[in-house]
Amino acid sequence: VSGSRHCLPSHANMGRRPARCYRYQKNKPYPKSRFNRSVPDSKIRIFDMGKKRASVLEFPKCVHMVSNEYEQLSSEALEAARICANKYLGKYIGKEAYHIRVRVHPWHVLRINKMLSCAGADRLQTGMRQSYGKPYCTVARVRIGQILLSVRTRD
């Protein structure tokens, strides 16, 4: 019992890799399909927020957030941007005074070739041999000048 306090519980997960590891579009698009089934769910589920049914006459002004790079944005980053924009606008102009739409969808699946870093790991793993990797998360592939997020509001 006294020695078990140093062990991690079996359900403890290691941290995620930083986004800089997956920023560039290196490989071909790899969507979820019948060949690629065990894909983790996207973190962003809601793409429209605020007063969705407002007409163009009610919200004449539109502001876009545009990508300046050819890159990949994770579903976690898109969800964080959506939450941040919604909280800010809800606090300062009210819930019914805007409409936010996330314009990109994370459908490209990233893969990870997990490596062990414990004693004796060299006998357990194969290195870069058979290094295809398992599905890790989903990202949106964006171009230069592509609209990421749109906010409609009054004057």
C-alpha cells in the first residue's frame, strides 16, 4: 500500500502535443471514412451562435477573421476561438445583438506514432518501422485569405 502512492492511476492520460507539431499541411487530406473509422470526435460541435435567424437588414455589418497562412487549425483551437468571441460579445453587446458563424470545419484526421520513453522501451517498440500511426485528432486545413470566423452585428 505504501509503495502504490507513486503510481499513476490507469485512467491518467499524458498531455497533448503542442499545436506547432501539426501546424503545416504536409500530407494529403485524410478524412474520416469507412477505411478510417476510429477517429476521435471533434471538440467543436456548435458552429452558429447568437441570434441565428436575424435578417441582413437587422445585422448589416459583417466582420471576418481571415487566415494569413497556409496551415492546419485544430478543432480545440476553433472551439476556443468560438467560446472566447461568444463570451466577449455576449458581455459587451448582449446575446441578441450579434450572430457568430465558424466557417471552417475540422475534417482532416491527424495521426500519431506514439513512442515509449521508459526503461526497456527499445525492446518494446519498433521506432520508425511500421510508423503509420493511429488517429489522434481532427484539424481544419485552411488557405491564405480563407475566412475562419464571421460576426454579423448592427452599426
